[in-house]
Amino acid sequence: MPTRRLPPLRALEAFVRTVRLGSARAAAEELGLSPSALSRRIGNLETFVGKKLFTRARQSMQLTDEGHAFYEAVAPNLEALARAVENQSDNHSLLRLHLGVLPLFGSQRLFPRLTELRQRHPLLHIDIDTGPHLEDRVGDVLDAAIILSRGPSTSLHAVRLDENKVHAITSRELAEALGDEPNPELLAKQTFLVHNELPDSFGAWKQALKLEDFDAVAIDHFDSGQLMLEAAAQGLGIAIMHDDHMRRADDPRLTDLYDVEVDSPYSYWFICKPEALEERPVRLFHDWLVKAEL
């Protein structure tokens, strides 16, 4: 059987990094190349495959349809090659990811699936940080984070993980006492529980129920969704949270108030610096997370 010719790996690396970073200049900087040297490598790859992978205009390079198809075909195989070499290497070294995550997302959605990730990438280990201000710490002490946000900074690579509805969640006993229809006088006597990461959710819920002028007797703020749910179950207040939070909690003590659909201003997002995607731990976690659809 004749030996198949392979394209230069350096040319493939230049191509893949340009696509992932979305910038030829950023790719050249990452590889320590001049822009012209990067262009030559990609040109050599185009000659090898006999297809135009990019259109070039001034300083920008845009993927062609053939370039997109080539990337979709090649990138997973490059990752498989890297994984095969890694698994066969005698120089095993752990891959370490410093990940920021909100505790409730971690307990409800991430940790139940981490066994899959460990089986797929046994060398990947994750340091978990549940501290505040995750977005501000990405690129400093954190490689990446999963946050609740209206929309992360445009300077970050961001993947939206879900869309949600705001629910008022409380104990079944309190829900029964409040009735099936919103009663401003009864609601005004209640304590509402609001998460620090969801400050505008209460306003969205009030607006949807046409209760903009109603004021609760108290609003208690939490930095833990798990504790909010427990407080609501104990009858300590009405938790303004996402429908997904209640569904995944699967706590028979809890129910939601009224039959209303309220779009949440917030979603969970995966974020990292664009250049961090070239770091193997970040790339492995990112690709798994997007496909896992937690």
C-alpha cells in the first residue's frame, strides 16, 4: 500500500490557530511568527490541498466555505492525534485547569457529568474556585469560568450555555397560603430571596406580573443558590431563581408561584480569554462542555 502524503504539521497548526483565534495577527503572535511567515504556511497548505481556505482582504482573512469544511474535518482528527500521542507518551504530565464556577451550577450540572470528562481525558484535572467576581478574575488566577451574566465582556471568548425563565420558588405551604393569583397585599408581607448574581431577576418577575409598584417587606441577598433553595423550602422566603434550578433540585418541598412565563435577563456562559483556547486544558474542557450540553 503506498504511503499517503501528509500536509506539514506546522502549516496545519497555523491554519487551526488562525481559525480558532479569529485573527491572523493573533495566530502569528501565538506561534512567534511574522504575519508574512504565517501567510506562507497557510499558502503552502492551500497548495497541498488544492483549495482556497481563506479569502484575503487588507489585514483580514475570512474562511471560505471550503475552508470551513476543511477545518470541521481536520480539527477533530488533530485533537485525536494529540490525544493518542499523549496517551502513548512515557512523559505523562497532568493537565491542570483553574476553573471558576458558581456552586449551584457545579453541584447540579457540572459534577454529575465530570466522570465522563475524566474517562475521556484522564490527565485533565480541575481546580475549582467558587469565589466572587469570576469574570474579573479570568485570565489572572482563573483559566476559564462558568458565570451567570446578561452578556460577558466582548473581550472574552464566550459560549452561551442556556436560556432560562424566572420563577418565584417557595414552600408548598406558603404557596397554598398565597393562592393561585397574585395578591399584592399578601406578597408585600413576604420576604424575597435574591441571588447576588441575579440582581435584576426580581424586577423582571414583578414587571411580568404587573407589580412594578409593589414593595416586599424585606429582600434578603444570597451568594449561594443552594442555600436559597433550602431557605425557600424551610418557609423563610420566596426565592427568585431559574426554572432550571428548581427542576434540577427535585425537592418535593418546593413549588413555584402562579402560572407565568418570565424570560430571565441572565444565562449561564462559559468564558475565557480568546488566547486561552490554545492552552490544551482549556480547549479540552471547552470542547467537552459544548458537546455535553449540561
